[in-house]
Amino acid sequence: MKILGWKELPIGGLILEGGTAAQYITGGWRTMRPVIDTAKCINCLTCWCYCPDSSIKVENEKITGFDLDHCKGCGICAKECPPKVQAIKMVAESEVRG
Ligand code: SF4
Ligand code: SF4
């Protein structure tokens, strides 16, 4: 294996293109996951607006689930769901993974 000199090494700390975070399965850190009760959900999309990881899946203006590869389990979606609806609850990963 050729050992590179410092002039040949790529410069570190640079983000050369956008959207690369999607390549990392950051959901592996999660200890809690959101679970939705679709019968309660009124599809107001408030959770979608607030999710910091763009992990609320929407199709035809309706919630279809969560991107668990990238959801970090912060619980913001459950907190922001309207109090009269409360369609999302956070569940411990140990409960769903067994
Ligand atoms: S728990 Fe946090 S990261 Fe996961 S879907 Fe809800 S708001 Fe997004
Ligand atoms: S905030 Fe609650 S009611 Fe609104 S779309 Fe999300 S889960 Fe459904």
C-alpha cells in the first residue's frame, strides 16, 4: 500500500456536496421511536414541519410513516402533534426490537 504524503491527502473538514447526511444510518443511535396511530391522525403535517431530520414520510399530503434509518428519536413530532389529537407516542426501542 502506498503511503500518501501530506500534500496528496484530501483536505479534511470540507463538505463538498449537499445532502450527504442521507448516506449515514443515523437512526442507529435511537433509544426511542415514534409510533403513529393513523386512526387518530388528522394529517395536519405539523410533525412533518417540525421534524429536524426530515424523517416523517408523506405521500399525497398524508403521513405514511417514519424514516427509521434517519429518525433519531428526539420526540419532537410527538410533542408537536396537537394536544387534542396526540397521534404519535414514543416507544422504547427495547420494547419493539425485543
Ligand atoms: S422522533 Fe424526532 S427525528 Fe424522529 S420522526 Fe419524530 S421529530 Fe423526526
Ligand atoms: S402532527 Fe399529529 S395529527 Fe398532525 S400529521 Fe402529525 S401525527 Fe398526524
